[in-house]
Amino acid sequence: MQISPASQGNFSALTSNPSRRADGSQADAPLLYSNQEWLNTEAGKALAARRQENDADLAAAYDTQARQAEMTQQMNMEADTVFRRGDQILAVLYKDGSVYWHDNAGVNISQLSEANRHLSQNEYRMAMRQSLIQAFGANAVSTSYGLHQKAPTQGDLMAEERSYYARIGGR
């Protein structure tokens, strides 16, 4: 289909008067908007709101993926030393130097950690292991794993704890 030159109209006339229709009549609202003018219309505002919602959804999805990756990494952290009283886990020193303990362990692990914080990561882990062995004394049995030896992960130890508390009916 070919458009005749007479029906094409004059674009410069349209841009100078954006409410003018091709037949020469006036529209109630502009037919041609600048980007900023269009964004101020209801349709433009609705589109901007949808875009913000989409951006928020994308950010939330990214945040969820990052948290899941972090949680997976945390659950795969291997233990350096596990301290038990019977079947109960009292404390765990992980290979990255982090420590998990129960409040009822009877040892101020925060104080031990603070006293050793100036050491390198390997020195810290060895000092914490020795400090915890001394602090628990005969009240706990410790199982240490070498730095390159396969050790239970945080996920494994959490499952062991859940099983322990299910057996004794607590927590």
C-alpha cells in the first residue's frame, strides 16, 4: 500500500502543535509528547511504577540468590574441633576460626576469642582449640580434625544436634 503525499501531512506542523490532528482538527490532549511529558501522564506513571516493582523484584531475587549461596557456603564449613559431653555438642571450632557454642557450655568463649584475636588465623585456631580443651577439661571430649582431613560440616553438626534434641525431647 502506498501513502499519497497529500495524506502524509507535515511533521514539522505536528511537532509545533502536538494537539493538531492530521485532518487539521484539535485533539483534547497532545498527540505527541516529549519523554518527560509522557512520563508525567497516568500511563507514564503506571509504567514507571511497574518498572520500580520489576527492579525491586530483581533486587530481591538477587538478594535471595546471594543469601542462598552464603548459606550453602556456611553449611559446608568444616569443623576443626568438636566438643561433646556425651552425645550433646557443647561447642564447635570451625576451620575458618568461627566458634559455635551453647550458653550452657559453662565457658566464656567470647572472652577466649577476644584474648586470641590478635593472632593469625592458624595461630588463632590452634590457640582457641587449646583454650577450649583446657576450659572444658574432663567435662567434654574433643574431636579434632586436621586442616586437610575430612571433617563434619556445619550442616552435618546441625542435623546431629536436631537428632540429639529429638531423642531427649528438648529444644
